Amino acid sequence: MKTSYSLTLFGSALLAVFQANAAGTLVQEMSKMTVSTAGAGSAVLAENASVAYSNPAGMSYIDGDALSVNAAVMDLGIYYHDDIEPSKSSDNAGGIQPYGSLYYVHQLNDDVHLGMSVSAQGGSALDYGTSYAGALNLNALKLSVIQFNPSVSYQINSKVSIGAGLQIDYASFEETLLYGQGSLETDSWILGYNLGLMYQLDENNRLGLAYRSRMNHDLTGSFSSNAMTVSVPIPGPIPGSVDKNIPAMSGQAGLNVLNPRQIEVSGLHQLTNPLSLVWSLGFEQWSDNDSTMISINNGNRISQIERNFDDVWSAALGARYQLTSRLRLESGIGYATSPLEHPEYQGADLPVDAQHRYSMGATYQWDKDISLTTYYSYVDYGEPEINNNGMNGQFDNVNQFLGITINMMFN
């Protein structure tokens, strides 16, 4: 009975973590190199090798070979404020995290280009400690998703090009829970695909369409916990609790994490000689994530929670101004709807509300073959409320991104 109760407690704690807002697993600033315009123009800009990821059809606009290398840091701020007991609030669970990405395009002939990108798809490293209100269910976690994305483009004619790619994802997840006495380590590989289309209306106007398939990670690994004593509420009209002694345990665990299918439409419009506008409209099908499964000890104990996600819609608008022959200034704003509106379904892994993006940057043409793009973006992840698993309060979440991309052309 003790072992069965222990597995139930461990499974319940895992469920509590993964009923949180899994939209945090996707951070577009890590992979799409249009951070300076808040993501505007991601599916239509084709000026360097990063287009191999954002829209493979755009590789047809690259003459010769191209290489882009990105190095950046994000400063994630995650604060929890407990409405019942202020002492159960948390300091910043986030912090500064470096990351990078690599993109390459090779021109095979006049019509065909090959590409490769290696980029972080998102994730987070959080540490709440063991004294805040949700310490039973989550203390610290590290989630990372890396994607290898080989791709190909074909130029049908002077106006239309198409592209396709294979998405190869590796995800790893580490977590400590149960007041620091439990740990979980899992990972997975999965395949998907992406498609792209670009249409050149005229010399000053272009449209782009990009699609990325659903990626459902089945993470498998091991769990373990030390012997502990926990306080368990007693049901009934009079509130109370009783201490339970839980023995040490270990075994196998599995869980699924969804990255939803995505579609984006973008436009590029050269209004005057120095000024161009870019825009994007996006859709992510989070409602497709209907449940989360937790398996313990190879399926001997399986738990399932129903999700209550909404689809996410996004929009971004950016401007680029050619200040001199070498220097271009860039800025943009963006907005994305919230995938989760209900406090009882919220969690601590990376809760977000509606997102607001404010970005700026510059591109400097070092010489005819090398350019440098620097960018800064401030993203407001909102103030989502939570009311479950011992947590009753509100988060205050922001993220900041600072990076530089080196773009090289080889003709």
C-alpha cells in the first residue's frame, strides 16, 4: 500500500506540473531570426541563411551559399505571488540563459537550393526552491528542445518558389519535485515536417506562407525519490491534515509534451527607397492537445488529465529603415492570444497569458559578403492567475532577448 500510495503521489505531482501552460515549450525568438521586428516578416524575408528554417521556399532568393550564426541570451523573469500566504510567494524562478543557432544554404543549381538549420525550439530552466506554495509539485526544471531541420527549395518560375523540410527534434526534461526529494529525467526523439511557399507579386511586394507540423514528444526516462513525510489533507467538514510517511522509490516514467502545428502568412512591402514594412499573421493549434498522459513503471500506473487549451492567434508588424548605405534600423510590435484562460488549469512550469512583444535592432553591412544583425526584444508574458494544487495567486512574467547574428555569403 505504501508503494501504491507513493506512486499515486508522484504521479499526481507530475500531473500538476504538466497541466500548466505547455505553450512555454515554444519560444519563437530562439529559432526565427526576425527578433528585431517582433517576428514580423518571418515567412517572407529571404536575405540570409536563416530562411532555411523560417520558410525553406525563400532559399531560392539566395545567390550562392550562405551561412548565419546566432548567439544570444534571454533573461526570463517568473515571479509567483501567493494571495493566501505571502510567505509562500517565490523570488524570480527564471534567470539569464544563453543559446544559439546555426543556418546554412547551398545553391545546387539555378532552381534547387539545399538547407540545414540547427536551433533551439524553446524551453526553460526554472528554480522556485522548496518553500513556495507549489513546492510539492515542482521545485526546479530544465526543458530543452533542439531541432535539426534539413530542407530543400525549388524555384518554379520568376514569381513562385516552394520548399519543404524534415524536422528532427530532440527533447530533454529534468525536474525536481516533492520538496526536493524527488527527481525525474526523460528525453525523446521525434520526426515532423515543414512546408513553405513564396510569391513575388512585383519588385516591391512579396508574400510568404510557412507551415510546421505537429510534434508530439513521448518523453521516457527514470524517476526516483527519497523517503519523506508529507502532510495530506483530511476530507470532511472540518479542515485538517495528517502526516504520511512515504518510503524511497524509483522506476520508469513517461509523459507526452506537444508542440502544435503552426501556420504563418507574411508580407514584405518596399514603400519607398529607404522604408519597408513587414507583417505576419500566425495560428498555433493548441486545442489539439486534448490530454496529457503520465505513465509510471512501464504502464503499471497510468494517469491522464484533460486539457483546456485554446488555439493561439498572433500578429506582428514591423518597419525597416535604410539609414545609410550600410546601416538599416528595424523595429516591431507583436501580440499573441493566451492558450489558457482558466486559473484551475494553470501551473508553475511556465505559465503565460496573452503575449506582447516590443522589439528593435539594426543590420550593418560590414562588406559585400558579411552583415551583422543585433537585436533586443521585450516580451510581456502577462499576469496569469492560478488556483490549484495548493497555489492560489498570480504570476508576473516577462522575458528579454539580446543577440547578434553574423550572416556570410559565399558566391
